[in-house]
Amino acid sequence: MTGASSGLGWRFARILAACGAKVAIAARRAQRLDQLTAEIRAEGGVAEPFALDVAAVGGIAAVVDEIERRLGPVSILVNNAGVPDAQHATALTLEKIDQVIDTNMRGAFILSTEVARRLIAAKTPGRIVNIASMAAFEYSGGAAALYSVTKSALVRMTETLAVEWAKFGINVNGIAPGVFASEMTDGMFARMSDQMVSAFPRKRIGRPEQLDGALMFLVSPSSDFVTGTIIKVDDGQGSR
Ligand SMILES: NC(=O)c1ccc[n+]([C@@H]2O[C@H](COP(=O)([O-])OP(=O)(O)OC[C@H]3O[C@@H](n4cnc5c(N)ncnc54)[C@H](OP(=O)(O)O)[C@@H]3O)[C@@H](O)[C@H]2O)c1
């Protein structure tokens, strides 16, 4: 579970643990991970923290080795780590462009292949869930052009890897959230909350727990025949 140190990932880790999964929680901020680990353990769950920068060159395979050593083989991967661009395309520095692409897309691709390689070798089935965004499907301006590009790539990655790995029993699906409360969106709301929310048909933003059902479906036996699909969870906030 990447990006577990805040926002949606924090919730995903807790719900997976509450449902009995042994959860490897990964992100860069180790202190946050220790805090989440303590919370999960206090509720009777099993969790281990792993410092992981998905955008770093190298290192991903070593972290998966360590996860397997401490928790056993990985059977579910949630690619949730993500960063916004929050600037107009012409204002993006090369460093920012690399960070957004490497976190949202490259890291998810490398981690997926790392986990799939091990599942295929062990001849065991698995589930991969990519946290995309409604921004993959719609863009009406603002400052998220590159973010939208990377999320579209994540959707396409979901489709192509699902086809490539179907014969190995690995289901690859995604969730495209609309606007949910999290650290990523806090700053945005501080700037334009009323204006944005009043444009939504139900005048509300999502709470992380409103993604529980989609995640649980995609990692449970109920979705055995579902692969290469994106579930849009956006309360009708966006267009179709
Ligand atoms: N909130 C929304 O409205 C919304 C809507 C659509 C899609 N999403 C997607 O949902 C996912 C979670 O976002 P959020 O809203 O929960 O935002 P958030 O609170 O900012 O969480 C982002 C998470 O990603 C981690 N992360 C960032 N860069 C990383 C890196 N290089 N390596 C490892 N972890 C990294 C962060 O942890 P560290 O900083 O500790 O590394 C943090 O845990 C993202 O992919 C986002 O694009 C969110």
C-alpha cells in the first residue's frame, strides 16, 4: 500500500487491516507510518511500516524483498502514492515534471512489475488496484494538466497490464476518485472551497471512507471476473 502516510492511503491501510490483511504501509514520512502502524495494531490489525520513495531510482525491489521477509508474499498491491502539479503547465520546472511523472506513473509501473514478477514465479493469483483520478477523464483548466496526463497513463496501464497478466490470475483494476478531503486537496479548498463545492450537483466533497466499498470489491473474490476496469467514484461531480 503506497502513499499510506496520509489522506486516502491512510484510510485504505486501516480498512484493509480491519478486514484481516497484513498491511505493508509505505511512504516517505517514516514518523507518520509509525503512527499509523500503532493505530492499526491498537485495533488488533497487523501492519509494518516501510520507508519508500516510489520516485527514487532503484530501491523498489529491495523494499519488496523486505516486505516479503517481514510479512510474507505480496498478494495485493495498492498503487496510491501521488502528487499534484498545482501549477500551470508553462510554470512547471523540470524537477517538478520529473517528480509528478515518476511518482504517479513510473513508480506505479515499476512496483506493479516487481510484484507481478514474483506472483507469476510463485504461480499465485494477485490483485493490483491503481488509484487514478477523475482527472484522467476530464480537464476543464486550472493547474493540473500534467497530473491529468499521468492519471490517464495510470488508467491505460491498468488496462494493458490487466490484459498481459490475466493468464497469470492477476487482476489489475483502478479507482478514479472525484474530489475527496485529504492533505492533497486541503490547500485547494483553502483557496476555492465554496466556489468549487457549489458547482457540484450534491454540494459536497467525498470522505475517504466513501471509497471503502470500491476498494473492498476490487480486492475480494466478488471481483474475480473483473480486470482492466476503472471504477469512477465521484458523486457525479464531473461530466461524462
Ligand atoms: N483527494 C482527492 O480528491 C483525490 C482525487 C483523485 C485522486 N486522488 C489520488 O489519490 C491518491 C492519494 O491522494 P490523497 O488525496 O490522499 O493525497 P495526500 O494526502 O497528499 O497523500 C499522498 C500520499 O502519497 C505519498 N507520496 C507522495 N510522493 C511519494 C513518493 N515519492 N513515494 C512514496 N509515497 C509518496 C505521500 O506520502 P509521503 O509524503 O510520506 O511520501 C502521501 O501518503 C493520489 O494518487 C491522488 O492522486 C486523490
